[in-house]
Amino acid sequence: MSGNKSTEKSTALVKSAFREYYFKYAMLLEIPEHIDQREFGYMPFGSGMIRHLSFRNRGDILATLIQVVPADVYCSNAYYRFPTYPMQEKQWLGADLIFDIDAKDLHLPCELGHSYFICARCSEVSSAKSEICESCKSTTLNQTSIPCDKCIFALKKEVKRLITVLTTDLGIEEKSVSVYFSGNNGFHVVVSDKSFNPLDSIARSDVVSYLAGTNIMTESIGVRKSRDHSGNDFLIKFPKSGLSYGWRKVIADKLAIDQSSVVKLSHIVLRDGGYEGFKSELSKMAKTLGVRIDPQVSMDVHRIFRMPGTINSKSGLVKMKCNDFESFDPLYDSCLLGGREGEVKMKVSSQINFKLKGESFRLKEKILKLPLFAAVYLICKGLAEATD
Ligand SMILES: [Zn+2]
Ligand SMILES: [Zn+2]
């Protein structure tokens, strides 16, 4: 971003709204278990990440938040003997298992309709997808998205699918699973079952593969690669342990087969073009039926995650625990900045429609007054600036 007066004014506005939030909502800050074994980090406005920090208690964290007012605040999911040491010397003791479900991984049809492309050089905004800035011809454009109700619905549906698999297939108790709104365009699902803490990156990757349905073997559903008496390149032999659980059940239900469907499954495999054809159909099917999580996030055991109760500077919304997930509305419940009082004069870069805190905004004019929460939201999204 250019260091012009509007940008400075916008940053000052956002920073003061964030500071007020940390004063008012200190109790929302969720202090992690084993705080002394966690690595903390934060990103100040306008500069790079500061990592490898340690805090002793809530007061310690709050003092920093109010003094520094960072744009973003993070905490490790890992526990370390020496959290402030360089990574190789920290001595890893374990980590919570975290899944990230983000709208970008769901490839929703509504996405492009509420995406904006912002030039990194001149801040020009376009609502049409483009490779080049109309104004300055720069080719560095950042995409930003204003999630709609359909996005939220799809995200919540995916979270529910994940929880179902975690509890039914992996035997995790529902009370050990917590859901957090990420503060922008997704949810984090945290498993606080101690037996998962020691899992290394490879074991976590196996868990992710299972959830996503990658590498499902045709044998598990009863299709083996072999010549049969009629010259086909496959044999149907259902597994002894049955088709009634996990992925076997999901696929069997989808194909409408059971342990007695030898002839029906043969026909399906022949229709797909034999063993290899069926194998590729099966992997496509599993991909659509699997849970769409970001694999990198769950596999990385040294990551620092946005801390619950802190504000996400990509939106001005709060990352928070969804105590009643069914009724949780991210665009209402997580919007906790300012109030109706004190409107702010803004310069908006594009025609934008959005819903926030129960209000619908349809912005057509370039210069207008907005309530603080909406103003901060648009600044964080890169779509508006504070003006005189
Ligand atoms: Zn430009
Ligand atoms: Zn949408």
C-alpha cells in the first residue's frame, strides 16, 4: 500500500477500532491450555511478523494487544519445552489437531460474483476478473471476497460433514471438537483429544487423506485386479469385514450396492471400462464425497494460528468459538467493532453490496458516510479508504 494520507487515516481508524475492541471485549480472548508452552506471534500494522514470543497469562497478552494493537495475533497449536527458542531448538512436545475449511477450497459458484480484484500498485478496484490493472497496467492484482449467505451455508455444511466423519469414523467424542469462525471466510475445527496430540506431520497427513477420500483402494469396496474366467480384468470379492462402515459404506451407498451385489458391481465396473476405469471413477467419486479441508494446515505442526478472540485484519471480524454452531451467523456475531454512533466518511472504490450486523448495504456513491463497523470492514477488504 502507498503511504498516502488516506491510507494513513484508514490505518489509524482501523487501529483505534481494534484497540477499543481489546478494551471492551478482553473476556473474549481465549487463553490456550499450557500457555507457557505455546509460541505466540503478531503482525503489527504495516510491518512483518514477529514470532517466537511467550506470554505468561491473560494480563500479559492483553497488555501487549492494547499497547501494540497488532493487525493480527497468532498462537501455536504446538506445545514446546522452549517456545521462544529458534524452531530447531524449541523441543516439540505435541500439537492440537486443527482442520481449516475455507471458502476458497470449496470453489463455490457464487465466488466470482462477490470477488474484487485490487491493484497492488495503484489500489484500483475491479469487480471483473482481470489479469491486468485497467488504470496502471500492473499485473499484480490481489483478490478479495465479500462472503454471501450461500458461502456461509456451504461452509457450515462442510464443517458438519467433517464433524460427522471425525465422530463416527475416527471415534472422536463430540465434546472434544470445537468449531471457530476464522474471522474471514472459513472455519477452524479443533480436536482437543489428547491421543491425537503426539501425531507427527505424516500421521496427520494420513488423517487428512482419509477425510478427503484420497487414495481409496478399489479392493476395499470389493473390486480386485485379476483376470476372471470370462476375460475381464477384475474380480468381485467383497471384504470379509463388510461394507457397513467408513468410506466403504459411503461408496456402497452411493453405488447402491451391498455384500450381495456381485452382479450389479460387475456391471458398474464394466460400464466404467474395467478395472482402471472403475479405479478412476472411484477416485473422482471419493473426491466429491470427501471433506474439503486445506491439507497443509492440518499437516503443519509448527504453524501459528490466529488466536481466538482476536480480530482478523482481512475483515475486521473476530475469530471466535461458535458455541451454538447451528445459529451462529459470522456476519453478525463476529462483527463487534464500534456501533451505529459515529459514522465515518469514506471513499469507496467500487459499487459494493454486502450484509453486515443485520444491515444491508448497497453502495453506489463514491463518497459516503458509513457506521464504523462497515467502514472498517471495507478498509480491511481493501475496498475503501477513510477520507476528509
Ligand atoms: Zn493499478
Ligand atoms: Zn457466496
